[in-house]
Amino acid sequence: MRGSLSVGTKGLLSPMKQAVVLHGDCLRQIPEAIDRAGGRFDLVYVDPPFNAGGRRRARQGRGDRTNGASAYSDAWGGIDAFLSMLTPRLSAMREAMTDEGSLFLHLDHRSVHDAKVAADSVFGRSAYRGEIVWVPGNGARRRNGPSVTHQTVLVYAKGRDMIWNADDPVLREPFAATSLRMHFGNVDESGRKYRERSIGGKKYRYFADQGRRRGSVWTDCPAMNANTPLTRETTGYPTQKPVTLLDRIVRAATREESLVLDPMCGSGTTLVAAIRAGRRAVGIDQSPLACRISRRRVAAE
């Protein structure tokens, strides 16, 4: 199914026009995103600047040996200024969500703890549903302390219940080899291996080929898929996330009819994942370069 950058005559995304990219500050553009989509969003995934300092640049092609084109600034003058930027935008994101919607806030060690306090104040502490520890498989190894080789995705629900497709294959992983060998000796009439357990007087059957529910530490979505110049997925945009990571989030937290919002969409990976999953999506970014890359990727789907 091909993506599109245009909208219908009534301002709604038609079923075959799956994604639109808006240029500007999400604080001002989120109401426009709701209008363009024709409703509120079941999933808001946001990968904001990490408060890492400096300016991020994008490689221009595989042979680019320069510093690349300017993508965005990540200098805020301290954590208080960073939170002053983030907090009102979190409020706008919450207002854009359906009652079953969820926010996935992607940060790293530099600001995730402070951002959680800010998100708690916006959503309420009881809205916090947990976190995903993403291990991208890269990062420097320190000599003078523990190496930080993971990033964190905080998950918040707007209402009491959020969409979570616990039995979707993307949220399953194989049982450990030892567990398969020790516990899955039964075979049903169709040839499937299984184990049975009695819990509270009730019997449960687990099939080997179904796998177990995935935990909160994700190590199988390597960043190199998005950031290595030799792969087709890479755009050269700094901090690009792999499609495998966003595909899992989109399929876990939405239904086929759901709308997806990425209010700081960067290279457009969320939009690509949404299109491939058959969802409609809106992306927003202040960076003209991010919008150009996102629109190009959407058009290619």
C-alpha cells in the first residue's frame, strides 16, 4: 500500500492516503494533525532531542565525508530549560490521544529520569504503564564506570485501559532451549509440542511454537539496521531508529483502524512502520531536512 502526502477535500486522510508530514513545532501543529487525521490518536510515539548538547548533522549519501547537513540543535542550556520545552508538548500530546491511547516517550540516561517526573505530572503517576529498555547494540564502552548501552521508552496511558496486543507475534519470543527441552514433552494431535500447568486449580496449556510473552528488555532491534550506510534503510539522519523497533511498538499498541502520531518524527521511521502495518499516521517536525526525508520515505512506501 503506497503512502501519500496529501489529504482529502474535507481535510481527512482517505483510506489509501496513509501518512502526512507537517512542518513546524508540534506544540502548534498537533491540533492541525488531529484535523488532518480526522480524529485523535491511539498511539503517540515521540523521540525528542536527548538534551545531549550541540547540533546534530545528517550524512548526505554513502560517500559523504563532511560533517553533513544541519538537522537540529540539541543544546538547551540545562535540564530545566529542556523540561520547559518538553512539558507543554507532553500536555498537547495527551490532549491528542484517545481514551485507549498510549504515549511512548523515547529518551536516554541524560534526561529520562527528569522527563519521567514531568510526564507523571502531566499524565498522573497512575498512568505510567512501565518502560521498555532498548539495547541498540552500539555505543562506546567506558573504562571508569558502567557503560551506558541502552535507551529507555517510557509508556503512559491516557485512560484506565490502553490498547496492548499481548498475543501479537511481535510481542512473543522463543522459549529458552533449556525450557523447551525440560518442559515441552507433550505433543497434541496436530503435532504441536506443549506443556501444561495448573495454577489456582485451573489448567493452562502453553505451545512451544507460540513462544512466551516478550519482556521489557528488547535486544533484537539493532540500531545498525538504520545507521549503517551500507543498508537500504539508512537515511543519514542522526538518531534514526530502526523500522523493526517501531514496527513492534505500532503493532503492540494499535489496531488496524488506529491513528498514529509522531510529533517529532525525524527521519520518519514511525510513519514507515505505520504504513507497513496498515495504520494511518501523521508526522510533525521543525526541521526542514527531517520533513524532506520523511516525505521521501513515505512516498516510497
